[in-house]
Amino acid sequence: MKHIGFIGASGLMGHGMAKNLLAKGFQVSLTAHSKREPLQDLLAAGAKLAAHHADLAACDAVIICVTGTPQVEAALEGPQGLLSRARAGLVIVDASTSEPDSTRRLAARCQAMGMTLVDAPLARTPVEAEAGKLNTMVGASPEVFAQLEPMLQAYCENIFHVGETGSAHVIKLLNNFLAQAIATSAAEAFAVGAKAGVDVAQLVRVVSAGGVNSGIFQAMAKTLNGDYSGLKFELNNASKDLRYYVHLTESVKAPSMVGTSVHQSLVTACALGFGPELVPSLVKAQAQINQVKISEGS
């Protein structure tokens, strides 16, 4: 695995991943989306620009790091997609947050063409992507995982082999459900506290000293001082991920009272116009819904 194709290098996560692959001595070929400016330093560092996704099929492996399932499906099955120039032995790594059912369907198509699809979604933020310290969970056979691990080590600090193809996207959706449940409940608690007339900063003091505390809660607590940058993840994407999670619960026929509520909280924030903002802006949405002032800027 020396020549790596990359789809999505202009994104915040993809840029850091591609940069670290180049820094660790991998040959990188990439495709450009609408934004080419973020690719300039990668090209200056030795990356090669391919005209179409299909051209990347000549690489040893191709990493796809895009918004979600529709974009992954287009990268594989669209005009000039990877499957239009299938090559036996090619390994395709979906580092996006995607729907497990689609992942398994695409994996079956790839297998029929002699290729292998692996799901390896990411955790942490663009800051860790640039530092080469992402977390990833990987769904692959033990043999394929061993083949990919040196490549994954170029941009990851922690690598978890969680099962066969599809398993990693399930784990990722569970992880994101837990994360957004904490974020949405914190925003709601702040709003209820403000409406009840207490100093919400005192809630933060109490939580910070006990078992309810977490990194995500602390990121939400920063909003009380007007800092909405603690979680660098767009509300639009968070809403999408929770939609995928609810689809997962439906597919396995598991009741999802909490997951559905978290999803609707995110949908509401997006409907109020906060979709392009970061997850901590859930506090702004709760302030607007409840007609209270919670923090600076809300």
C-alpha cells in the first residue's frame, strides 16, 4: 500500500489525512471537487491531481472521505466513478460516516468485481486530522486490516478493528448518537435552568466536579462565555448522522425514544437557521425556542 488515491482531500478532515500520508512517504493521487484552494499545499508537497475518480483505480488503495452515503455512492457508482474502471485487488476505504446498509450493498458489488470495500470512519476533529492523531474504527477481515494498518497509522493515533465490513459504520453511528445526546441535553438543561431563574454557571461547576462531566459537556459549557467553537462539527452534519442512526434503529427494529428526540432537536436547530454553525449553537437554538438569554451571543 504505497500509492493511495484520495477522494475528499479538500474537506477539513480529508486535507489533514492526505497531508499526513504525504509526510509519511506515501504517494498520493487525488481528485478535486469544487474547492481547489485547499489542495494547493498538497499538490506542492507532491500529490498528483487526477481528472476523475475512475483514474484512482490504478492506485493500491483509495480513501473516500466525503459528507455521507449519497456522496460515497456517487464516488463509486456515478459517471467516471471508481466502479466504472474496476480493478481486481483494489481496496476502497470509506472514511465517511455512512449508512451500514449502503456500505454492505457496495461491499457486495465491489467483491463481485474482485475489489474490497472497507469502512473506516473517523472520530475527533480537523485539528487532530492535521496532527495525524485521528481515531478510526475499521470494518474489514483480519487479513485486509493487517494490509491497511500501516496506511491508517499515517493519520491515526488510535485504530480499532471492530469486525467485518459494515461493523465500523454501526459503531460510528452509536458513538455519534452518544455524543449528540450529551450535547443536546446540555443545551436543553442550560435553557431550562435559565428559564427557571438560576445561574447556569453554577450547574457547570457542579457537573464539572462529578461523574456527569465529559469533554463534550465542557465544550458546551464554553458557550456560557460566548465560545461556540468547542465542537468543530456542523449541525447539518450532526443532524445527518442522527438521521442515519434512526434509520439503523429502524432496520434492526429497536425502539429509539432518545435517538429520535436527539435527532429532532438537531433538525429543529437546523430549521431555525443554525445548520451551517457548529454543534454548540444548539444553545442558541434553545435560547430562541425558550425566549431566554443563556449565554453571550444567544
